[in-house]
Amino acid sequence: VPNQPSKEEIEAARHRRDSIALVEAERAKQLEQQQQQVLQAEPEEIAIPDSLAESNQLQEKIDQFGIFGTAALGEQEFYTLENNLMKITFTNKGGRIYSVELKNYQTHDSLPLMLFDGDETLFGLNFFAQNRSIQTDQLFFTPDFSQKAVVVNGPEVRTGSEGRTKFNEDNPGGKESVSFRLEVAPGKFLEYVYSLEYNSYLVDFDLNIQGLEQYIAANQSYLNFTWSFDVPRQERPSRFGEDRYTNIMYKFFEDDVDNLSQNKSDEENLSTRVKWIGFKQLFFNSTIIAGEAFPNAFVRSQIFEENPKYLANFYADIAIPYQGTQSEKVDMQFFFGPNHYQTLKQYDIDLERLVYLGYAIVRPVNKYLIIPTFNFLRRFIDNFGIIILLLTIFIKTILFPFTYKSYVSQAKMKALKPEVDEIGKKFGNDKPMEKQQATMALYKKAGVNPMGGCLPMLLQFPILVAMFFFFPTSIELRQESFL
């Protein structure tokens, strides 16, 4: 056939096809390898751009917290406010008090004394806004001050005048305030304002709510303020010491002071108005005080058994009045300091009841006799061993007239014993009434009161019991040697 290709042309065409197939196979292999590399790439190599991720995260927070969602993102930072007695650390996360250090005291192992410290501390408002549950300790507040460390200055304070209002009136020092604001729109915010005076254990705490009435649910008559922390050990473990005296105390408005159990976990619904709630240890306390009164509260103590670092967890859920108006302010205070009777008593709201003075029957003895005498002697004597000796001598001197009568009565009874024995033999056991009458006639004739020896013991017993309760709980004797 004239147009039939030759054998050489057929072989050349087959060679070209094989070469093309090899090239295409190699190209397919390379494409497959590239696809596998893309699929196995590290996440960051194919990550969503940062701006997009942040936008998605912000949208999640807005879905969760509504108008407060923009404050749910931020970096935690710390700020301090201090005077000569304490150093308070705040965090912008929640605008809350993070820790409190008392400067003039140390723990039993010579470490700084912290009333509470750490991220586990709960401190903030809980309420409903736009059908969402809002907890302010999850949100970031903006500090409304420039310095990260604010110091309150004043004159030198003489020993024994720490935290005393009378000294402050005669020797005024400075006062500083720091505020943290949670602003959701211009002129619409929630604000915490903390104020501290020089030489004071009191911290003013003002809650300001401005322009949030359209967001916070209108059917709420109050907001819930939660305060809770683990109570650090300050003293050596002892079931007769700090472990025994750590509990929550509270005062009802214009009424008495009550407390949860001291040696076991306990809780209580305080359904009537409350003036203050104190988280109390043996020598120190952290107490929240209402400007007027808290409508109600729930308190709970969870005692830790044999925990080397913490004694208990204290929890308080406190009702804060809310009227749903355009502008509201709630005044409160915190006391962070020692359980010193005179210091607590000066506020005239029964805070001195935080100092345990024993049973009700002996408490007046401590209040009106032991403590005034102890404080008087301390003004002139620095040695507590000598103070205790002089206090004992003073008490014995007061009781001496009664003790003397007891000794005289006992001596007369001893002298009359032979005659009493004769009366016993005369009447025997058959005539007990005549025997008793004859004995009493003998005592009357000799001027002896058979009960005279009991009176000094009855008077002395409550004083001794009062001193038994006073000395272990006296902050003045903490970490002091006898001589």
C-alpha cells in the first residue's frame, strides 16, 4: 500500500507516545505530592488571620455577655493602694481586691501576713442583663487613675495609736482613692471606688451604677455581691488556737451579733437586714460593713481538716439594694485588721464582738475589768510578763476583803469544831432537826457564817475564767515572750 508507514516510522511514533506518557506520569506524581504536603501542613501555616480570629472571639463574648461582651477580653494587670498599716492589691479583672497584706504583722514562720491572696478569691456582682447572667469578676475593668502604686502618706504614728481615730483627728494624714470602671457605652458604666485614709484599717467601698437601667433586668430588687476566699493559716496548727476560733460572724441591723459554728462546716440564710459580716480568725478579721444595712445574705463556712496551708473557705452572697434608676450609689466599707478590742470598739457597731471574751456570764468581767486594767498597765509597762503579774496582784487585792472574811470564817469554824462534835454526840443521828438547830445557834452566837468561805470563791471564779479566755485571744500577746 503506497500510504502505509514504514516500520521505522511506526517505531518512532511508539517512542514518542511512551515519552509523553512518562512525562505525564511524572507530572501527576508531583501534583499528588504537593496536595499531600498541603494536607499535612502545620496549623499555623494555614491559620485564620489574627483579626478574623479576634473578631470571632469577640462575637462569642458578645453572645455570652451581651452589652458587657466587649469587656470580657483583656490582659490581667495589678495595682496597689497602701498606707502605713496595710497594702491592698487590686486586679483589673473584676476590678476587685486581689489580696490584703498587714504590714505590722507576720505569720508564725516570719512570712508577710496576708489576710487573703490569689486568683481563687471571689469578689464581684452577679445579676441578669439582656437575659444573660453577668458575673463581673469575669470582666475587665478600666482603672481610672494613672499610677500603678498609690501610697497614702501621713505623720509618724506612736506605738499604741495604730488605727486609732482619735489620733487621726489630732494628727491628720492623707487620703487616696482608686476606681475601676466597667463602661459599656459613653456615660453608661458600673464603677468600684476604693478609698483609704492614712493610719486606718477601714477601706471605703463605693459602688456606682450609671445609665444601666435599660440593660439590667427591671424585676430585680437587688443585685448579688459575692465575696469568698480560702483563709490562710497565720498561726501554728492547734485545736485550742486558730483552728478553734476561725469562723464567720455577723451582726443583724440594730440587733445582736451571731455566728456560724467554730469547729465544723456550717451555713445560714440571713433573711433579715444585716449590718456587717466578718470573716474571723483568732487574731485577724476581714469584714464587710453596710452603709446602712444589707437586705439579706447567705453565709457558708467550709472547714478544712488538717490542711497545712488553709483553715477554711468562707463564702458570703450578699444582697445589694437596686431600684433600677438612672443613677445609683451604694456605700460600703471593709475592715482589714487585727482583732484588737479598743480598735474595733471605736466604730460603735459592735465590731469588738469579733474578739472572743468567753461565755456571756464572764464577758462583762473581761469588758469592764480585765481589758481596762490591762490597757492601763500597758500605757506604762512594755513587759507583758510583768503586766500579767501586776494584773494578777490587782485582782487578788480587789478580792482580799472577801478572802480575809473567808479566812476568818474558816478559822472560827475550826475553833468551834470540838463544840460541833459535842452537839453531834448529844443528839446523834436520831434527831437531825434538833442537831441542826443547835449547830446554827452555836454559829450565830460565835458570829460565824458557814457560807462565808464560799462567797470569795464565787466571786473569784468568773474572774479566773474571764482571764482564761482573754489571754489566748489577746492580739497584744501574740508572738510575745513572757519576759
